[in-house]
Amino acid sequence: MTTADVTIGRYSLRLRLALVVIVILCIAFAGMSASVYVAQSARDDAAAINLAGSLRMHSYRIALLLQEDASEARLGLALADFDAILNKPALERALRRSKGRSATRYREIMERWNARLRPLAAGATAADSIAYLDEVDAFAGEINSMVAALQSEAEARVRLLRISQAVGILLTLLLAAFALLQLRNGLIRPLERLLQTMERMSHGDRRARVDRVPNNEIGVVAQHFNSMAATVERLQFNLEAEVDVKTAALRHSNQSLELLYDLSCRLVPLELDRAHLQPLLTRACDVMRLRSAQLTMDNPRAAGNRFTVDAAYPLDANNRSLPEDRAVTLRFVLGDSDPPCGELVVVSDGGKRLSSGDRKLLEAIAERFSRAHAIARAANEQQMLALMEERTMIARELHDSLAQSLSYMNIQVVRLRSQVSDRGWTSPTVDATLDELRDGLNTAYQHLRELLSTFRLRVDEPDLGLALRNTVSEFSRRAPGLDIHLDIREGVSGLRANAGVHLLHIVREALANVVRHARAERATVSIARDLAQNRLLLKIEDDGVGIDTTTVSDNGDHYGLNIMRERALQLGGTWKVEPIGSGGTRVEVGVPF
């Protein structure tokens, strides 16, 4: 039994209806009992009245026998009949039930008969007979008075029965009305409200409750229904909250998978620099809700040249980060080499606890960056290797074809000079022509050697700086009177192999022009990175005789300058040549980094 069952107590609808039914049954039983009693009393009263009339008749019969001076036998028989009638059980029952005036009359009649009249009737003298005859009328009057009392009492009982039946019917009607009222207020109306509330619940109203709950069994049902509705509402709220949590987790997982997919797809073809890595790292902060992230990575095109990319998750006024001392910092090493190729440092928001799934996602992101670095480094090495192989092949072809042809022509010029001298065909004009032909062949051969030196750059040279140092050393040996100074600033490593080769050719062509034409004593080669425009700036300056910019044109007169300009334009950069000071020339090339 629940608490609600216990609290209804005497207000139980079952108890009240049971009491009503019991009272109605009691009234019906009392009415039927009264009817049976009155019917039995009426039958006894009728018998008593008949017997009383017989007593009256027998009293006069005895008087008649006394007047006729009947025999003792007949008189004794009459007296015995009178005694028998007077002592009849039916008469005694009727008078005993009444306990009223008729019973008193019966006792008086009994006493008078036994004490007075019977002895007179049984007396042997005439005086006794006369005395009996004198008193028989009064005795008959007493019997009539008893009969009248019996009739009056029977009529009273009938009236009482009528009244009791009327009262019973009235009480039954009142109890029936009370029962109907209890059913209406305690069962029908609460049941209607319960059904209406259930209908509202079935249409999705989880806040529906049964109001005006009665204090009975229906009230217990209504209370249990309200408790069940509250439980359903709470479960629905919890379920919706759990669905929201699961949806957010699923959305986060989907975003994480999309992030990993994008990192896997977009990192491979990208150049690993700040411009390309910044959006990816910012998106990772957005997906992971990180306060900040810092990626430090080696430039895959130049070992030891590191760059750093910073990203942060923007927080508005409604999503402010908690204090810094509650944040969590995690570090992930990139790559398996020693030393590693970089490091990923993330700082989580103080209000967000990083789960094991978040940590695995960060490890996967760090692994994607490591793999992208390895792929980029391998691609750069492959590109450099392919370029070096192509240059080596070109150098070999030039050496096997053009160099051999120039050597053969040089030998032929020597033979031609010897033959002309032996046959006496010498003259100033012929000698000058042969000298010019020999100088031209020597110049062409020198150019070819410079070109072969350029093509035979070592494949394992790590960056542009070392190639420039080797080039400066080479031209310093070729021109001992020329002081060549090399100025390489930080942050210039990491150019693409193709760009490095073009810049190296430009430097060699410019230094060759300085050696052949400038008559300079000092030259400077400087290379630096312009962070504002994110480009590499190359300058070759000398203190020679300078250059007339009006003679620089595209008509083919200055092949070296045109070649340098074309190389700069192929890299998407700028190129210009200009005189400096009172003498000297500056060649300036700017290419995107």
C-alpha cells in the first residue's frame, strides 16, 4: 500500500459507497422484518379476536346451560371448552407480543374467570348460577374491551409499519442521491478530468496535470498519473538534453573527420609556409575550441630554417574564456627524427576539459603535419634531384657536342695559321683575322665552361647560400683583382629548387658581366627577405664604369641582360638594372618567396 492509499482514510470512495449500500440493505432488511412482524402480528391478532369472540359466545353458552339447568357433564364440557379457548397459544402469543392494554385486559379476564366466574358456573347451588348470570354481561364487556384493545394495537402496528416504510423509502432515496453525488464528484468528474489530461498528454502536452484531485481512489490514480507525467516530462527533457549532447558530439566528430580529411588532402599539394598553414591551424582551433595553437616547423626546403604559425579561437562576449591559470597546455612533437622537424603546442580553454578523443584528434593533427612535412621534403628532394639530373645531362651533351666542336675549331685555326705561314700568305689583315677568330673561339669556349660549371652544381647542396658562396669563390679565382663580397641575410633559405637555379644563373651572368666589362675593383652580392612584401630581394652591385641605360633594349644587343630579365619574369618577379653613384651598376631582382 502506497502513501497515497493510506492518506485517503475515511474519504475513500469505496468505503463511502459501501456504507451507503450497507445502510440501504439495513433499511430494506428492517422494512421487510417489520412487514413480516406486522403480518405475523396481524394474523395472531385476527386469531386472538376470533378466540375472544368465542370466549364471549362460550360465556353466554355457559349462562344458557345454567338457565336450562343442564347436566354436569354438559356444563363441565362447556367449562373445559372455555378454559381451552382462554388458554389457546395463539391468544397468549398475541397478548404477550402486545404488552399493552389488551394484555392487561387478558390478565384481568383470566383472574376474574378463574377466581369468580368459573367457580360460580361450576357451583351446585342456584345462587351460584344466578350470580354467574348477573356477572356474565360484565364479563363479556371485559372481553369486548380486550378485543377493542387488540384491534387498536393492531392498527397502531400497521400505522407504524407504514410510517417506517415511508421513512425507509425516504432514507433510501436520500442515500441513493448521496451515492450518485459521491459518484459524480468523486468518480465521474475526476475521471473526466483524468481522461482530458490523458488526451492532452497524447497530443504532446507534457506539462498537462490533473487539477482538483479528490481525496479518494481516483485521487490516488490522478496523483500517480501526475507523478508519471512529471517523470515522463523529466525523462523527455533529459532525453532531449542527451540527444543534444550526442548531436553535438556527433557534429564535433563529423567536424573532426572533415578536418582530418581536409588536412590529409590539402596539406600534400600546399607549400608549407605561414600563408598556407594559418587557415588550417585556425580551423583546428575552431573545431577543437582551443584558446590558442602554435605550430613550429622546419622549412622542408632548407634544414634548420624554422618558421612559426600562431592561431587562436575567437571568443565573443557570451563565450568568454576562463582565467589563464585554468587552461591546459599540450605539446606534440612532429616527426620521429632526432631532432624532430617541429612542434605543435595547443592551449585549451579553462572551461573545456579535453577528452581522450580530443587528445587523439590532436595527435592525429600533429601526425598529419609531420607527414605533410615529410612529403614536402621528399618532394623537394625529388624535384632537386630531377633538376640536377637534367642539368647534368645537358652539361654532358654540351661537353660531348659543343665543347668538342669548339676544341676542334680551335685546333683547325692553329693548323690554318701554320699553313698560311708555311706558304707565305701572311699579311697583317690575315693575321688580325686569325687572331679575332682565335679570340672568338676562346671566348665561346670560356662561356661554355661557365655554363658547364653552372650545370654541374652538386645535387647535395643544401640551399642557395652554399651555391652562392661557391659561385663567388669561383669568380674570385677567375678575377684575382676583383674583390667580391657576399651578404646573405637570415630567412632566405627554403626557396624552390627551380627558383634557386634561376637566381644562381642571374648571379653568375651578372658577375660574368662585371668581370668582362665593368673593370671594377669591388662587387657585392646581397640577398635578403622582404617580410612586408613576402619576397626575396637579390642585388648585384659593382664600382665599375657603369652602364648606359639608354642602350639597354630588347633588340637582341644585350643577350645577358635579356636572359636575366626573362629568368626573373619566369619566377613571377621583377628585374631592373641601373647605374649607381658616379660609376657602377646595380642589378636588382625581386621574386616571390
